[in-house]
Amino acid sequence: MKIGVITDCFKQSHEYGIKQAAKLGLDGVQIYATTGEFSSETLTAEMKAKYKNLLNEKGLVVSALCGDMGGFGFEIEKDNAERIEKTKRIVDLAEQFGTKVVTTHIGVIPANKSEPRYGVMLKALTECGLYAKQKGVTLAIETGPEKAATLLAFLKDTRGGVGVNLDPANFVMVTGQDPIKAVHILKDYIVHTHAKDGIMLKKNDPTKVYHAFAVGGVEELNACDGFKEVPLGQGKVDWKSYVAALRDIGYDGFLTIERETGDNPQRDIEIAAHYLKTLI
């Protein structure tokens, strides 16, 4: 397995994040590509060449692009045409940077397939997935809002090009799903993972949590009193068992460090990198 980090988590520029990843001896980086400097609307040919040269110089690859649309994901039908086209452009960018994964939150998948929202989300993800498949890319749904079995049923209803970005902390903090069991449930679809840790403080309603995130962003998510994100190795994710489970299913991709909170994210990222190296 390989270790990466999300460049945005350093709370500085992508260039800074790439250089820090190299200093830590990591294998790759994930880059947020929906808005900002690395978005398809902003990234000029000159800037693409600059980033490709920097990545090559530092011996890094792009583990994935983050194509998170924010808000309610693909739950609202009238918003989806624009979001689908934006996702396709991010897939194009992934192809250009040689990565086969675009990660995203898609909203909260209903457990009941008869709910109208289920069909709305499935239609959007099917179109995005088929486009990604043509490009040799997988659109990886990040775990969190629903149990693994619900996500698996949804994935089976798509028509290819849709997979899983497994974030074990989201399961531990919000859903109460055992991430080790989730690995085995979702084994055929896992193409990328996040290395994040956390603690559930009280039972949450995942739909309310993620809809609060949709309205208020990561600040609202971090303000939730039902859970707490903590530095890697200090939470309730059983990392030895989790990595062992990934090995059991033949996963040999990235564990990409994500640190969304904390006063000193750079220190926490360094702790996470050293910790993961002891496990893999």
C-alpha cells in the first residue's frame, strides 16, 4: 500500500502541500479540484505543466482528485445537470494528471430505494460513472452518510465507473459502522481510502449530520457535538485490523491522510505519516 496526503489539509498552497508530502517521504497527493487554483476553469496549460513538473521532480503521483461538489451532492434534481458537467470536467483533469480516481460525497443515499431521492442520485451517478469509465477513471463515493450495505446496493445499481473512497473515521464518528466489516462488504468497489481518525461522542442521525454539512460546510460539521475528529491513532479506528482487512481483500492502493480540524494540522499530518509507515 502507498501513503498520500490531501494538499489542502496543510492549509496553504497546493505547491506547499506537494513539497511537504515529498519531505515526509510520501508516495502521492490528493488535490481538491472543484474550485480554486486546481479547478478545470482556473488551471491553464502553463499551470498544468508547472504542477506536473513539480510532482515529477518530487517523485510523487496524484492519488486522486477531490471532486466534491459540496451542498447536497446529487440529491436535488434541478441542480444535477450543472454538477454532472462539472464532475465530467474533473474526470478529464484526472485523466490528464494520470490518476484513475475522483472522490466525492454524493449526499445521503436512502436505504429505501422507493424514495424519489434514490432515483435522482442513481441517475446522476450512472451518467457520471459511465463517463468516468470511458476515461479509465473511477468516481469514488466517500463513505460516511450511510451503512456499507446501503452503499453497496446503490453501487450495484450503477452501470460501472463508480466505486468507493473508504473513510473509516466517517463510519466510526457518524454512522457507527465497523470499518473492518465495511472493507469486506465493499471489497469489490474500494479504489481509494482516507486515513483519518475520530470518536463518536453520542449516537448521531447521519442524515441530519450530512445535511448540516451541506448547508454550513466543514465548519458546521466540525461543530457537531456528536463526534470528534482526532489525530491518527488516537481515535476509535482499529488501524492494525483495518490495514489487515485491506490486505485481505487485495487492496494495494493509497491510504491518503486527511486532517480537517486541529490547531496544528501539519504536526498531525506528520504524526499520521509516521504512524502509517509502521503499519504498512
